[in-house]
Amino acid sequence: MNFKEKIAKFIFFSSSILSAGVIFFILGFMIILAFPVFSKGLFFDMLTGLWSPDHGLFGILPMIAGTVCIAGLAVFISIPISLGCSCFIFLVNPGRTGKFFKKIVEAMTAVPTVIYGFTGIFLLVPLVRNLFQHGSGMCILSSAIMLALLISPTMILFFIQSFSLVPKNYLNAVDALGGNMSQKFLYVIIPNAWRGMITGIILSSGRALGDTLISLMISGNSTAFPGSVMDSARTLTAHIALVIAADFDSIEFKTIFLSGICLYVMTCTGVILARITMKKQNFQRNNEI
């Protein structure tokens, strides 16, 4: 190994250590600031309790439920849309039309989240309100639909990348046997690309969990426990943005750090699952080679 390679290795290794250190520093920062919650034995009560500061209740369970409901419904809506779009781009029309739509999808990933939020307020919320005749239209369903539109481009690109890793000889074999496009997609592409697709779903779920503006602008920000998709809800990210406490040492203010820890655990779990899935996919591909 020459000198330049040693320098490059040192730089990459240092960058990795720095990135990991920043992540653990942020986690430690949140734990330290939320320490009064742990020291007073309020951790589990706040995780499972309701939010009513006027009555001395500082539980974040409604926000956890709102986060899971909005993000989960968004992923549920996004999967079939992303699957259809990626199938069209990769398999149905992979020529100029497919490449054109792929460029549009790539451009959508760069659209600021606030644009999606304003679009949801002026177009989607009135539509949901008039269609279901229930509430203001600022609800879990509206947030989930707009959030699905936000995460779909990321999911589509992951799906396309997973499809492209399927061995060409498998696809050629289907054509040689007279298989149609649906058979090629269902019996060859999906079974060989599902691990990469799961990675895309997990990472898109992480983005849905961590989004702030869409839930802040469209969900209604109700602190009550949601009972249906037409109810307003508040997510953990919106809760962090909305909590205003005059006393920084109060339990009310400490809940934002507890919310941050919950988000940290959720997103890290998703990243770890994605890493495990990617390693299994690479291991399987190496064995096939």
C-alpha cells in the first residue's frame, strides 16, 4: 500500500469515526437533557400517558400513535404507487419515455417539503373535507396521502435499482420460454429483487417518520389519541416544533427530548434493518456469482 492509499484510507476511516461519533453525541445530548424524566421515574408514564399540561399530564403516547399512523399509512399508500411506476419505467417502457419519467422522479426528490405542504393545504385538504364531509380535512388521511407523495420518489428509485440488479440471463430465459411481461415481473424480478425493495421501503419509512412540515401543516396537530384516519393528530416531530415552555427545566419542555429519543430509536431501527437486508442481498449475489 503506497502513501496515497494510506492517506485515503486514513481519511475515510476518520470520516466514518466522525460520523458515528456525531450520531452517538446527539443521542447522548438528548439523554442528558431528558435525564430529569428518567431520574423522577416518569419515563414509562410519559410513554404510555396522555398529553394534558393543564392537568399535569405530559404523556407523548398520542404523538407516538400519530407518528406511527401517519407514517405507516403513507408507506402503505406509497408501495403500490411506487411499484407501478418503477415497473413502467424499468419493464414496460424502458426507452426514452421510461428515462424521461425517471428524470422527473429524480427531480421530485429535490422538491422542498414545504411545497408539498402548501399543495396539501390548498388542494388536498379541501378535497378530503368535501369528499368525506367530516372535520376540517386536516387529518391523518390528508397527511398520509401527501407524505406518500413525498416518499414515493425515493421508493421508486430504490425499486428501479433493485430491478436492475436482477441477472439479465434470468430475464432472457423468460423471453426464450415465451413468458409475458407480467410473468417476468411476478416470477423473476420480484423474487430476486425483494430484499432491495425492502431496503427502499425501510429507508422511505425512516423519511416518513422524520418529516416535520407536512405533519405540522396538514395533520391538524390534535393532542388527542386518534381514533380513525379522519381524526386530527400530532406527530413527534410536530410536537417538538410546537412545544413552547417558559421554564426550560419543566417536564413539559423535557418531553421534546424524550420525543427526540423515540424518533432516534425508530429511525435507527429502520437503518439497521436496511443494512442487514442489504448485506443479505450482497451475500446472496456473491454466492450466485
